[in-house]
Amino acid sequence: MAYSEKVIDHYENPRNVGSFDKGDDSVGTGMVGAPACGDVMKLQIKVNPSTGVIEDARFKTYGCGSAIASSSLVTEWVKGKTLDQAADLKNSQIAEELALPPVKIHCSILAEDAIKAAVDDYRKKHVS
Ligand code: FES
Ligand code: FES
């Protein structure tokens, strides 16, 4: 499998690796697995409760280079975005940015699912 330069860059220098405290009210956590290959991705957002803007993001991914690159990219993209904007992110944008080949498209879908799950989790904590 030939990886694109952008995948290799994110794989070798992953951005925003780590975790936030799941119990923190300002944190949303998305944990998803890919049935196709068994890879697991955890993506977390830290939200400013008064503005609804995502201020920070972290990820941990046990998976292939494309899955790591996809989650690293998403943590960069969602910073400064609203929850709606983050939930709107499409895997096709990730796949295009990283020039993923067809067999690696599901890795970008994992990242889309993970950010959506993180936004959902945050929203569930804040239903009044
Ligand atoms: Fe999941 Fe690549 S198949 S690591
Ligand atoms: Fe399965 Fe990348 S997430 S091969």
C-alpha cells in the first residue's frame, strides 16, 4: 500500500494525540470501531459551553496509517468550528485531503463517525 505524503506526515507527526477527562462537562467523546478491520478510534472535543465552539480536540486510534491520519486531520479541522459545522464534516473531504485510495475510504468513514459520535455525546450531556 502506497500512502500519500499527507498520510505519512500525519502518521509520523500525529496532531493532538491524547485524551481529555470523559467525565468533564465540556468534553464530548466518540468511540467507534470499524467492523471491516477491527480498528478502533477515539475522538474527543472540548467545547466552550457559552459559545458552542470547539476549542480543542484529541484522538487515540488503534489502526492503520490512514485511520491515524484521518483522525489527526479531523482534530485539526474541528478546532474553532461550531458543533453543527463539525457534525457536517464528510468523510469524502478527509479522503480527498489525504488522497486515500478506495480500499482506505472506510478509514475516513471511521473518522466521520467518530466526530459525529463526539458531538452527539457532548449534546447528550447538555440537554436541559
Ligand atoms: Fe486496520 Fe489497517 S486494517 S490497521
Ligand atoms: Fe481499517 Fe484503516 S481503519 S484499514
